[in-house]
Amino acid sequence: TFPELSYKQFVFSNVLRIGMGYLFLINVLLILWKASDVMQIFFDFIALQFIQHLDNVAFSLAKMSMLSASMKAATTRRYFRTEFKRSNPGQSGKSFFFVVIYLLNLSGLLGGMIYVSMKQANGDYQCKSITAKFREDIWRNALVVSSGGYEERTLMYSYFNGEYVQDGNMHDGRPIYIERRKFDGTEFDTTLPSKNLLNTTVKIPAKFQYCSSIRAWVFMHDNIRKSRRDCSSRPECSDCPWLLRSEETEVYDIEEVKGPWQVWQGVIEATDVRISCNECDENADCNLNGVCQKDGTCECFDDVEGVTFFGLHCEVILEDKCRTIVGERYNESYSVLYLPWAPGQLYETYNRPAFTYDSGSGEPGLDSADMSATLIFSGGR
């Protein structure tokens, strides 16, 4: 019917159309992978649909003599207007081939969706490590669980500043972030005292988690209660005995929580919590004071021109001339404290060096009593 056309050209044109379909699917997956919010996905899909139909727009304009006479002649040839007879399923072996291709595409898409869903359920797409900075709010009569029941203590929320890391568990579809120790960034030892010969007290870490019952991200501690009378403060009555809670939200990434938080200080007060992801993508995320590693952590420079850098983003600077500091009253001196079991390694709290008193340097109270003192950062401003 069309001697100027060959079967190879027909096959090639259809292969190109199939290729365009696969490229469209790849673009869709890239959009879903890189997008950070729903509106961004929506606008990217609109742009992708527009680009995909540009060739159809050009074809229509050519048929309307809007481009050139030669393009109009090319787009109005009779084989563009001819309807070909469509074969019914089962009339040829080609139908089986198309069914197989369809099933392979369906299996690939479903497999990809299952893979992504499982990684999302494991928290792989959320930040693994975060830093939380609380305001210097104080709860004077915090109820702390002890062996004898409840004990009232003064709670300074800034003491909980520092690093929180995913522990691999999920709650209401979001990861749980567990507090790390302040002097070395490792996990708290929660073993029983009888099994822990180095420590006589078990320290329970605080944590961040999402609670669907109140639709908010919360900060909580298993050994701190809001009230003796409030049932929601007991785990058997509630899975969310919060000490701080965000505004109502459904975001999956805790660092994307917007707006003020609420803090319990005997009554509910407004506060702010700054949460940032500790993972780096480039050296600039390490403040150019270290190198961003492949695992997303910063390796800080050590002793570069008399300067040593600390912190999860190498943001703390210690100059050699500041390894000894002098008091304002007695001109007494304090020097950086080193770990006794790791020669040359500084003792840190909240990623800042600690200083110990130099005996005999002039502080009468310490010298006369033959005592020592240590200056450490407590997490506040």
C-alpha cells in the first residue's frame, strides 16, 4: 500500500515510541526519588507532561501550515490518515509476546515499589543522625522514676542537647532517634548494674519519636513523668508520655517539622527546638574544616597550623594557644584534659574539650584543700 515505506522503518518507529515510554517511567522514578515534598512532585509531573507533548504540538502546528510548506507536506501524507486493521488477541503468536512484555513491565514496577516501600519502612530514606538543640527551659519539680518510686529533681532541657541516632526501630511509620552519650557519641550502656562493673547506675537515654495518637513528633524519656495523677504519663495508659511535642504534623522527616514546640514545665509552655541532620554531602557541610566521607560523616582536620577541629560538622575550633586558659580572679590556669586510656586524645563533652585545674596555679580554695576541678560544657549557651 505504501511502497516508499519499509517494514524496518515501521518497527524502528515503534521501538522509538516504546523507548520514550521507558524514558518517561525513568523520569517519574527520578522525580519521586529526588523530590522533597508533594507540591514539588506535582509541579515536576506537570513539566514532564508538557515536555512529553511538545512533539505533538509541533506536529499539529506543521499540519496547520504554521512552520513551513515542506513540513506541512510531510505531516499530511496519506499514511498519517490511514487506519490499520487491528488484530484480535489469539490470532497470532505476537499477542503472546506483547502479554509477556506487559507482565515483565508490571513485575518490574511492582518489584521497584516493594523495594522502595521496604526501605522506607526501615527508615533508610530518613536522616540517620540528628542534632537537637533545646532552649534553656527549666522544670523545677520534674518527676524522675527511682527505685523508691518518684523523686523530684530540677530538669534542664539543655542537658539533652546533642546527637540522636536511629536505633533501627520504627514507631507509627517513622524512625525512633535515641540519645547518644555526650563525651564520646556512643550508645548508653543500659545493662543491669550487676552486669556492668564499671558503672553503678543505669542511664536511660532520651528519644524522639512520632506519635500518631496526637499527630506530632515528641521528645520523651522513659524515666521522667509529668504527673503522679496523669494516666497519660504512664506507659500502660499511653504510648506517648511526651515532655516536648511539635505542632500537629504528618511529615516523615523530623528536621522538616515547622513551627514552635510545646514543653512541659509543670504546665505547658511554648518553646523552640532546632533539629538538623548530621549527614554531609560536600566538604562545605563540614565548614571546610574537614572532609565529608562517603558514609555522610565529617572527618575533622587535626592540628592544622596549630588548630584542631571538633564537632559533627567540625564547627568547634581549638587553637593551640587556647589549650591552657587563665581565670580572671586569681590568674589560675586550666589545661585541656586528656583521656587516661587514650594518650593524646582529648576528653570532650558536647563535642567541646574539657579543662582541668593545674594544681598550684593560684586558686586558694583548690590549692589549700589539695583538690582538683574540671571545667566542662553543660550543653547550654
